Amino acid sequence: MLVFKKIIHSFTSLLWIVALSPVFIGLSGEAGYACGPDTDCMVGKRHYRIRMPENHDGKSKVGAIFFMHGWRGSAAAVMRNKILGETISDMGLALIAPKSRHEDWALPGSPSGEKPVEIEFFDALTEDVTTRFLIDPARMMASGFSAGGMMVWNLVCDRPDMFAGYAPISGTFWEPMPKTCEGSNVNLVHTHGKKDTMVPLTGRVIADTKQGNVLTALEMYASKGRYADARKFSDGELECTEKHDANGKLLEFCLHPRGHDMRVAYVVRAWEKLEEIGAFATALSSEGG
């Protein structure tokens, strides 16, 4: 986990959204791509942005990390996170930033009251990005912070085969929480702050709804997937518990000592954990597969 160990400086969620202003220059004009880190890739009336890794040869398929923004965030704001973008590029991966329908993700139980439409959007988005760009569909991970972490949890339940792994940070379901999730088990790495008051581990009331209990969500998923043989360990500042199902799928829960905090190291660590357990199929080496 060399990349994880090298990351020293990170930012809290407010700094991550507001203060990081540098943009990536010259990347949106890559040959063959009509959109990129500085321009929207349209999927119907919705959009995402993408940054291919620096010095990509234009022939080989690469893995990708989809990172879902928090409340009132945007795909453009994700791309302005220089540490996130450059770190993922150094890993030889693409960064993909979907945009919520409005200022928040339209999910079941969300206080916006919007019709839940995000799962259908991700169906179209992943089809578009793996067709339009040289992205290996067998080497994709879904991550996101806060409301973006909520989006990831819904994908865990509704699209368990869409990604090789899921790494929500400081997110959960809205109530009423699902009693179970259908479909195959996933590799899931959840990271949360012990002192989080924005999305507490027990959830909090917002408008006419409430955030779900994170521990209840994890217990539900562990029971659903028959993840067992819990092992507790420390990884730097993180206090973690990991379980595995009968086929080796990973369910890991890590707590850090701070509050509502997003660090790029958590995203990198989740990817490297997936690599360690062999979650990613062999990368496709050419456009033709």
C-alpha cells in the first residue's frame, strides 16, 4: 500500500470543496475525446467529467475510480481537487466524476423529495463511459463522500455487479433503510469519522427524514452476505474490522478519530485493498479487448 503511505497532506470536506481552485490545463483537449476534466460529458440531460491518467497512450484500457460529490457539490468541483486528480493519475487510473440531478442525489428517502432516478443514470453513465473512453469495466471502483457516500451505498444494494468494489466515506442510506440487499455480494470498504456530526454513525434528522444508522447498514449487509470471521486491526490512524464471505468478498469498516472528513488516502487505500484481494480482473490491453 505504497501510495497510501506516501499521502501526507489532505483536506477536510469544506476545504476540499471550497479551497482547491487549481484546474488541470491542457487535458480536456486529448485527441479523440470531446469532453474531459474541464468540459461536461453529456448523458441525455445529465453529465459527468473524466480525467484520463497523465501520459495515457491512447490505446490501452485503464481502470477508473468514480467519485461522487457531496451535497451541493459538482463534477467540476471534484475535478478541481488537485490532490485527488493527480494521485489517481499517478496510479494509472481515470477519475470519473458524475453529477447529481440537482444539488443532491435523488435517492429513496432523501429530504429533497425527488423521484429516485440515480440508479438509471448510472446504468446509462457506465455504458457511456466504457464505450466513449478506454475504461476497463472490470476495474472500476465507486467511491464518494457524505451525500456521495449515500449514492455509493445505494449502488451497493441496487447495482452490486456494476463495480469491482465500493468505498463509501461518511455516508449511509436515508430512512427507511432497506431491510436487505438483493443480488451478489460486493467488496465494500466503508470509512467514517468517530466524531462526525454531519453524518453521525447513528444518523441525524434532516427536514422530514433521517439519515440511517451506519452500523445498522453494515450489520444488515454482513448478515445478508454471510460475511464472517471478523478481524480487528489498526492501519495508521484507522481502527478497522474486516469480514469475508465464503467466496472471499471483503466487508471492511474503518473509523478515523476526526469528524466529517474526506481524505484522498481513504480512496487510495480502498483501491489498494481491492488489489490485494484480487478484486480486479486482468486489465484489457487494447481497445478491441
